[in-house]
Amino acid sequence: MSLSDIPLRTLADAPTTLGELAAGKPALIVNVASRCGLTPQYTALVELQRQYGSRGFTVVGMPCNQFGGQEPGSAEEIQQFCSATYGVDFPLLEKADVNGPGRHPLYTELTQTADADGEAGDVQWNFEKFLVDGEGAVVARFRPRTTPDDPTVTSAIEKLL
């Protein structure tokens, strides 16, 4: 099964796929959390969506509570926080695990991709980013401390548009 065809559910509990969300265009998939020291990265993610969205790019957030219990809220609480605090207008998926035996199938595929240092495997923390091209192939992996507006991220996005 292609990465684009893996069944997903939105935060509003509607069925979807990455192929539907990204419509054959690049996407940046990020495991997000509302109570993390890295949560302010939402600001740069929203800006990426605004900057590149008209060209077909989308950010896709997947809330995850595996790292320090930093995403404890319900779907409604997460949606309220994201829209009220950061003006999030990109798709958010249902809360899911990104590591371990209950890892979401999307992350089973994503985590096979190595980062710039050649390391694949488990997500290290909240706000790890995976850049996927329009064909559903992972083309880059950025660790949590690499901000969404880092030139390595923006240049990789621009190459795909």
C-alpha cells in the first residue's frame, strides 16, 4: 500500500488519506503536541501553510501524547487550542501513537526514512517532520529541533513545488 493510500482519520473523526489531504502535492507531516516546549513551532507551521498552500503544499499535523503526556486533550480540546492559540488552518489528524507497538501505520512507513545524519527509526520527540512529495514518497526527515522555517526545510519544500 502506498503512503498516500494509508487510511487516516481527521481530528473531526472523518475518514481520509494523505492522497486526499495533499491531492498529489507535497506535504509536511508533523507529530504535534499542545503542551510541549516546542509547541510554538505551530506558528512557523501555520506560516508554511500560508506561504506555500496556494501552490498545493499542505502541512498535516498528527497529535501524539507519547512524549511526556504533552497532548492529553480530547479532539475538541486540541482543535480549540490549535485554532484559538495559533490559528491552525492545516489538516489535523486523530491523536495517535508514532512509536511502539501501537504505532499508526502512517508512522510505520515514515520512520523507515533516515534523517540528514542517516538515522532512521523511532520519532525522537514532538514536532518531528517528514516531507512527502506528490507521489507519496518521503524525501526528507527533520528532527524536532529543526524549526519549520529553517532554510533546510523551506528549500526542500521549494524544490518540490
